[in-house]
Amino acid sequence: MSAERVERRLAAILVADVAGYSRLMERDEAGTLARLRTLRGDLIDPKIAEHKGRIVKTTGDGLLVEFVSVVDAVRCAVEVQRAMAERNAGVPAEKRIEFRFGIHQGDIIVEDGDIFGDGVNLAARLEGLSVPGGICVSARVQEDAAGKLDLAFEDIGEQQLKNIARPVRAYRVVTEARPAMPQAIGGPPLPDKPSIAVLPFQNMSGDPEQEYFADGMVEEIITALSRIRWLFVIARNSAFTYKGQAIDVKRVGRELGVRYVLEGSVRKGGGRVRITAQLIEAETAAHLWADRFDGSLEDVFELQEQVAISVAGVIEPALQAAEAARSANRRRAISAPMTPICVPMRCTLPPTEGRCGRHWRCSRRQSPATRNTARPLGSRRPVAGI
């Protein structure tokens, strides 16, 4: 390529692909392709055009898009992901089409309508860091978009990306709607029965395919816990607004109005998977129970069902014990210790009959709230007789 023919320009590059595309195609090839075509026609292509983007090329499940503005690129990605979240709300985890987006701003080479260069490669690597339904951007994009868009960015640190010589600082865009400030401070009132939120399990394996397994695992646990009639279980959509965030259990308890939180993680090794789970009291952040479960990935649905049943079976008595302790503590707080008091009166009894002092007689028991309120003999206020 001669120097005279090279066209360079600064651009915002967006790379997208479908998470778990191979699995979706294996499950339902024709149906997956039809759904992708519908999404392209109804949502993705119109959004790209609305934000002045240009589709450079498509690669089966992927897209390479060029934008003039970083703000337009990020805004387009966020609107698409939020719309996809709404569309997927009632779809089982294993059937969802979820996109991952990577965005970078850099110098590109343009030839015959295609684009090349480190900027494109970086955007592609950032897309690989994104979670399904998420957006990962470079520090340059974050700096340009921060303050111009009403979004939060989660710093995930410097990343050593494949075939990129230097480390790249990356950020995840928080696309979920944030609770309103009064809600975050006060939170909804606690229900009149034990309540729990099952938060999205963290994928520790680095394999994006395991995001679906982890989400499906959480759904199975929510379903199993919902069968416990005395337990109030937060809906999946509410709990999944915390996906990809650093979790503060006390904040989750306040915002969702729950007493207990279940969180966990998934790790894959070969054909086996390890699932860990922890039950936490939201008010104190105290761990009430923790365990791990190992299994084979040969039959994913059977494994998820077995783990969900096991977790629900252990959590039910753990919550019953926690609620019993909670009720006992409440009763002790209400029933404050009672102590004898003495009421002043003229002593007419013999020295050994019911007297604790020469001019005081023990009359009844009193709580600390009213302790030391008796008046000495000779007080101006008359004391009622016993």
C-alpha cells in the first residue's frame, strides 16, 4: 500500500458480536438467524443510522461500525443494550441473544470502504473483555464520554490484550438504570416475612460461555426458593440490575428491601465446574452459610437443577434459624430487664418485713427506662399508697 493511497482519519470504532453464538446456532440454527435478522432490521441498524454510524462490515454474528463521535458511539451502544435487556426480560437464559460491545477511539486506515489499524484491533480486544449485554471501552473513550453522558464507568484496570504490546486501561459502562436517590437512601420497606435477593453469580473462569451457565444457575435457584411459601424472593430482573457491579451487600439490602442476600461464583476447569454460594445478612453483612458444589458439564440442565435444589434445601433451615435468632433478639430488646424499686412511705412494718431501708419499701419491679424515679421521703409531690 503506497503512501499516496493511504487515507487516515480519527474515528470511534465499535465492535460487536453475539455472546454464545455457536451454542445458539447448534441449538436452533434457522431460528437464531431469523431472530438476528429481525434484531438488525428493527433495532440495531436503525440505531446506528440514528447516531450517524457507518456499518463497515458484518461477520456472521459480528459487526464493525465507525462513528465520527465517541459520544454517538457510546450512546448508540447503551441504547441498543438497554433495548435488548427489555426484549430478553421474559426469555430463558439459554435462548437469549445478547451482544458484547467494545469501543475505542483511534487513528484508522481507510481503503475501499474497509478500515484497518491498531484502533480496530483494540476495539476488538475490548469487545472480548465485555460481559454479555455489556459494553467495554478504552480510557480514551471514557475520558471523552464522561460528563457528556449520564452514565457511570467501572474501572477494571490495565489489561494486557492479545497482540497489543502495551497495557490498556479499560472501563465497563454501567448500562442499568440507577435507583433514584431517595430510594437508594431509604429503600422500600421490608416485607412482613423473610426476604432474599439472589444476585448474579460471578463468572470466574474467563470463559464468556459460562455467563449463560451462571445466569441459568441463578434462575434455577430463584425458582427453587420461590417454592418456599414463607419466603419473599426478589424477582430476577430486579436482582440482575447489579450484574457486573462491585457488590455492597448493605446497599443491596437497602435498595431492594431484603433481609438476606445470596451471592456466588462459577469456575470451570476442563469438563467440570465449581459453584460457590454464600448467604449473607444484608443489615450486618454477616455470613450465615457458605458452601461449594462440583459437577460435570455433560448435562448442564441436570447440574443446575441439582445445585438449585441443594442450595434451597440448605438455605431454608439456615433462614429459619436466623429468623428465630432475630425474633429472640427482638423479644429481649422489648422486654428490658426489670429491677426492684423502692417507693417512699412512712415505715410501719417491723424491720424485717419487706423493707430495704428505713424509710423505703419494695413495692414492684421497674424497667431501666423508669429506674431512679422514686422520690425520697419529704418530697413535695405526694406518693401514691401501695
